[in-house]
Amino acid sequence: MTPEDLRAAIPATDDAVYLNTGASGPSPRSVTEATKGAVDEHERSHADSDPYEYAFGAYEETREAVAGFVGAAPEEIALTNSTADGISRVAAAMDWEPGDVVVRTDLEHPAGILPWRHLAETHGVEVRTVACEGGRLPLDAVKEATRDAKLFAFSALSWNYGTRLPVAEAVDIARDNGARTLVDAVQVPGHVPVDYGEWGADFVAAAGHKWLLGPWGAGFLYVRDGAAAALDPAAVGYRGVVEPNADEGYEFHPGARRFEVGTVSPAPYAGLREAIDVMASVGPDAVRDRIEGLTERLKSGIDDERLLSPREFESGLVTLSDDDPAGTVERLRDEGIVVRSIPDPASLRVSLHAFNTADDVDAFLDAFEA
């Protein structure tokens, strides 16, 4: 599949210049059809076979598809509802005591802020924040901040600048200091090539509804082999234990599956499988090349004072200064152009994916400068 084929398969591109994949990606028809089809098949399974057998088969197919796409083993993948869900499940499973330290950066989405704020209020955990000027993670500051920390939680690709953070290097520093690492990678799969194994992080949370162009409700949590053993999930259900029908007691699954609880719809996960297949058919190199060319076109039309993201290519997220970001979003929407504002820094963010075109970029530039 070419980027042009991908665009033709996305209904949302018929109605708008869609430049907001970093918030939510518009699904191709085959993804929505797979999602809706799974509902029909699941309902038919009540008469034809067993709805639980159907759903559990769908879960396992999705686990394997996700693992293959991100460079993990199936046993290292838990199916969640979202990135925030995965982060929160890890936060709630660790054994926290007053005075324990969590380190985060000032680049985090609320999904990577609120769990630690909650732990500070309920468990007396200390939260330290590493300042990242212009979206750059200073590794010396990471080394200092994590010296006595229990966990370092940070993003792989910043949602507010579009910068790529040095994940493997930061993980090594934190691990040398005895801290575990949790990576928010929601802006990565389907956007830039990724291999979780090369990162070396203990936990990676992501979801399929952004750059993978999948449906909402299909998140996935990576738990590095061996990292789950010391975690005690706050919620326990039959999908997370080895023998749910034991006469007494229970034993969590040794790997990531201990974070799964009970019955959930197989539909979003069917959509996620199809989305992974679609993006794999386009190919990571073609996606990268297309995004790089479009961001260069966009940045060439923006002066240095207004461009907050790096001028050199790092991702399809491009942040621009604006006196009234929210107002500009509404004005552009009235002209059929979809972008978003972000709060920190208060600015306008444009997302460029492989299905976008040079005409999309030009339409934005013409309207933005009008």
C-alpha cells in the first residue's frame, strides 16, 4: 500500500484537511470494518460456538500482532484500554512507601503526571521533575534526579515539541541508579520505527488510536521479561491469574498478562490488528520519508520565531507559537482544517502523517498566515 492508497482509504480525508493525528488518528475503512465485524462475529458466536472462546482467541491474536510490531515477546504484552490506563496500572501495582521518589519530565502529557500526583497525595511519594528546554532531555539532570529514585517515567517522543528523547540512554542511566523505567510511547508506533527490546525499559505504555490509525479502546502495555514478578496489580480478575477456578488462593500470570482483568469487547482489538496490518503494508520507511518531506515543506513556510519544534526533522509533530491558539484552532476548523492547541507551551500543534499531502500543508500555511 502506498501513502496515496492509505489516504484514499480514510473517509475523514474527504471532508477535511486533517492535521491532528497526534491527538487521534482517522481510521481507514478496513479498520472500522474489522472493528464492526468483530462485534457481529462475537454475537454470532453465542449460537455457533462460544463467545468467550471467540473473545479469548481475538485477545491472543492481538497480543501477538502488537508484540511483533513493537519488537517484544507476546508474554510481554498486556492489552489495556489506553496509554493512561497502562501507566496507571503500573503505578498502582508498585509497592510505595512515604519518601519514595518518582522522577518525570516537564514534557509529560497529563497521563504521565496525574498518577504521580495521586501517589504524592495518598502515599507521600516525592515527585521530581526534570526540566527539558525546547523539548530536550538533559541526561546529566536525569542522572542526578534518579540517584535515589524508585521510578523514572518519561515520554519517548514529546507531545508538545515533537522531539525524540534518547530513551535507551536515559533507561541505562536510571537503571544504573537502581530506578525502574516507564516510557509513554503513545506517539511512536505507526509514526517512527520502534523496537522496545532495544530501549531496555521495564514498562512501555501505548495505544493504537493515534499514528496506528486504530480505534479507541485498544491500548497495550509492555512489561519487560522478569519485570512483572515484583508487581502486585491493584485489580485482579480471571484473565490475570494462572488458574481462575482454583479452590483457594490465586497466582498471577508471571508476565504482562497479570495486568488484564476480565471481560472486554474484542472489537477494538480486532480493529487494532487490522490497523497494524495496514501500517505494516505501507512500511516504516515509506511512512518516515513521507512525513519527513511534509514537515520540511511545512517548516520552510514558518519563520524561526514561530517554529517551536526543531527545524531539523524528528517527527510529524510540529508546534508553532500563536497569540491565540484556541481561537486559531476554531478559525481553521471553520475553513475545514483540523489542528489542535496545546497548553504547555501555549501553542498550535500540527500533526503530519503519511496520508497527508503537500496540498494539505499548503492549505494550512495559506490559512495560518491569512
